[in-house]
Amino acid sequence: MLLLVADRVIAAEPRLSEADRNLGDGDHGLGMQRGVTAAREKLLALPDDGSVPVEKLFSTVGLAMMSSMGGASGAIFGTLFRDGGKALAGRESFGASELAAFLRAACDGVMARGKANPGDKTMVDALHPAAARAGEVADGPLDAALASVGAAAEDGCEASKGMVAVFGRARSLGEAAIGFPDAGALSVTVILGAMRDFVAGLPSASE
Ligand code: ADP
Ligand code: MG
């Protein structure tokens, strides 16, 4: 699943770069691409015999992103996966309840680290509603949870278009930022969309 996340983020580079060009300096797509490429290498170096704890898979991605990306989003997206991963300590599988725990800790971690709140036109505007939705659907099957959580993130990303930025370079744009989605929010939709599509494609998910 995490390898598909990496592939999708790499493929989304032009879209992510364009979104950041509209509001920032245009480097978000390449930064994310660098981060998930490093994460991919670290994941592929782990044994694939099922012996690696779920927690470690996610934290491996977070640490690789933190150390390879730099900038605001290296810390922010690295924290998403690292702190989210920490919440999975002791879990032996990844279901809807793990998704909820992951996203809750990821969102709390990102908000503590970056100090952004919902409405500030950052990736929190996609992550926060996704985490809230995950909490509501934590008792059901993972494929349905991810479909619902992915839609919540997309709605949040769409809503970021109407916001004025409080952080980063987009802040100086003021009202001119209205109409454009936040680049990091778009990345969150790509990440959750990849997770959703991976699980939807698993034989056990549709049986
Ligand atoms: P930089 O801002 O260093 O150029 P990127 O372009 O890679 O970094 O990432 C910008 C994205 O990072 C923004 O679109 C926003 O979603 C996210 N971001 C920036 N600062 C914060 C913050 N304090 N909290 C949450 N997300 C943030
Ligand atoms: Mg940027």
C-alpha cells in the first residue's frame, strides 16, 4: 500500500508543482517526489516476509521523508507518517480502526508541529476532516472507511480553494489566493486516494 502511495505521489508531481506555483514557490511536487522516492527505497530494503511491524512501515516512510525533503513540507509530511505510525505500535494488521488511530495521531502531530489550524489553507484542511471521518467509520471494513475518508479529504482540499492563507508564501497573496487549492492538501488527497485504491484492489476487500 505504501509503495502505491509513493508511486502515486511521484506521478502527481506536475499537479502538485502547479498547485504550489499558484500559491507558493512551485517546489512542492518535486519535494514530495524526493521524499517518497527515499521512502520507497527504505521500504524495499525491509524484509518482505511479514516480520516488519505495521508501525515500522509507516515510521520508515516518515523518517525517510523528513531526512530527504527539507523545507516546511519535509517536517510536516514526515511528521504525518512518523507520528501516525507511532499510534500503530503493537498493532498486527491495518484495518479501519488502525486507519482512524493513524490519522488522528498524524493530524495531532502535524498541528502540534506546524501550528496550523483548519481554515488556514494548509494540508491540515484535508487531513483534519479525513481524521474526523476515519473516527466515525472505524468500526466498519477498511475499504469502505478509505472510500469515505478519501472523499472527506477531497472535500477539504476543495474547501481550501476558498480560504486565505495564514502560513508560508501564500500569505502575502491575501485574497488573491482564493480559487486555488493548497498544494499540501492536494498531496493528502493523493496519499489517501492511493491507500483507498490499493485496498479496493485487494481480493479480500471485495469478497
Ligand atoms: P515550502 O513551503 O517550504 O516551499 P512545500 O512547497 O513543499 O514547502 O510545501 C508547502 C505545503 O506545506 C503547503 O501547501 C502546506 O500544505 C504545507 N505547510 C506549510 N506550512 C505548514 C504548517 N505550518 N502546517 C501545516 N502544513 C504546512
Ligand atoms: Mg513550496
